[in-house]
Amino acid sequence: MTIGGPTFNDQTIRMIAHASLGGSSVRVHLSNLRSTTPLRVGRVSIAYQADGASAVAGSLRTVTVSHVTSFILAAGTEAFSDPITMHIKAGQNVLISLYLPGKTSPATWHSDAFDTTYVSDADTGDRTDNIDGGSYTRTTTSWYYLSGVDVLASNHSTIVAFGDSITDGYNTPKGAYARWPDDLARRLADSHHPIAVVDAGLGGNRVLTDAPNIWQGISAIKRFVHDALDLPGVKTVILLEGINDIGNDAGPNGAPLTAQDLIGGYRHLIKQAHDAGIRIIGGTLLPDHGADYYTEAHEAIRQACNHWIRTSGAFDGVIDFDQAMRDPAHPASLRPGYDSGDHVHPNAAGMQAMVNAIDLQLLTH
């Protein structure tokens, strides 16, 4: 979650959450972490999605935090709801409706949710109990103040897919759940190893330095503990990040980037994971020849980093995304059938190919 989102005033926001794992109860994670003023929450509800902004009749539940229906989130804080009895199937969608009775400051948000969020008009009051979606007159593709929905299942573990816009699902079809973490959750379930998969991708994110656009977030090094290691039940992290450092030549303290700089960032993340008792799998960086920021010098850094990821033994395992995605005739380029068109981000077929390249024994044993 980052700062820089829009403001709201006496409005209800209805967002979609897609479950990667089934269970018998859920809790909602709300965040005012990046905002500068307290957030007054008038009411929150959760329901099964019927279609669009419409809920399944009879499924709507009121969400409470510390057993109250309205509350204030101080600036820089987050809250988990009380557990809600609700049977969720893997792959099922739920609607989270958030009523904000006052005028807000710029929202803590996830800009690129690649799903449809429904928003009522300003000054229209509490619409959290509406089954019909007709009161939601505007749509966006972002999440606001919603950090996640936890499905509470016995003896489950969590895999965190941590990265940038490739993990976030940029250029994949809206609402299709065709990001590679979505595909991974389905493949694990199909192999009779249902494991929760959390997508901690953030478009534009870098390993070493904060992005200049505030909605692209603080560096991976700064956000790794909060966004990955502190999540409930996490046992394994898959790291795929660094192409934005390379493409923007974003070394420490404003200096040009070197391969050793980026490798040093990887070592830092590995140490953080191991200090927390969590396994970390390294993904090789995808080819990007043809992208606006591609240069031969940048390609040399990518190749050096990929060689280190494959051979250093520093990670607890390696997924060779580069090998799976590159064009055999032009190895610095994405395979044409996997290219979404910008020569950086895979399309839906490419996302599935990334997951097909994963040895599931890395994650299930």
C-alpha cells in the first residue's frame, strides 16, 4: 500500500477480494499506514460477490474491529477485523464495502489492483448494506484502505510472491486473476497442495531505492518485513525484483547502478528472511529487449545478477523465469507469444508459463 490516492467524502467503496485458499472464517485487513490524517470508518461489510457490485442475497455480514462497527484508524496505523464466520472456497470472490462518513486526506491505496472497484457518489451516505450494486456509480481499478482479506484455515502456510509490476499483474486482463501468483495458487490446488498465495507485487517498485512517484512505493528493502515477512503464516517468499533498478540506473545515493549494488540488495533481503526463519526463493530477471529503458549496459547488469541468482547458493532455491520466458532466437527478448506488447510485462499466457517453470517441490517440501 502507498500514499497518493484520491480523497473521499461521505462515500462507500466496494472492492473485490479473490481468495487463493478456502476456509471457514475470514478477517479483513484495513490500512491507514501511508496516510497523514486519521481515518474515520463508519461501517464495513463483507459479502459473496454475485455479479459486478451486486452481492449474493443473504450473504452480507457486518465487519467489526475490536467488536465495534465504527472506529478511527490513526494515521500510520492498520487494523485487523474480528474473525467473521463465512465459508470461502478457493478462487471465490468477496465484496468488501467501506463507508467513509467524513472527508478524507489522500488515501492509502494500491493503485494497480487490476480488478474493478465500485464507488458511490459523494454525499450519498452508507451503502454497505446494499445487496444491489446500483448505488455504485463509478468504477476504478484500485484498492483503497484495504490491505487484504485473510482466510483463516487450519494448518495452512502462506507463500508470498514479492516483486514489482510483473508480480502485480500489469497488462493482464482486468478481473481475470491471470497474474502469475494467481496461476500459482491454482496450480498448487490442482496438485493437491492447496497453499495460500499472497501477491505482494507493487508496480514500479525497486529493490534499493524509493521510486520517485509516491504511488510506486518505498524500496523493497524498506517494505519487505511489513509486506512479506510479517504476513500471517508465511513460510516461503518468492522474490522477483530488480528490473526497475536496472532500467532506471538507480544505484544507492543517486549513483549509477552496478550489479554488485543489486546483489547487495538481494543479500540484505535474504538475511531479513532467514533472520525471521522464512525461506526465500530467487527468481531470475525476465528479458526486456525492446523496452524503452533497455541498453546493452543494463543488459550486462541483468545477466550478471541472473548468473549470481543461479549459482551463488545464497537463495534457498531458484526459479529460472528468464530461461522460461526468453525468445530462443533472441535471448535478450521475451518470447513473442508471452509478450503483452511492451516487451517487459508478460501477457496471460506468459504468466502461466512462468508458473509452469516452477518446480512445485520447492514450495511443498
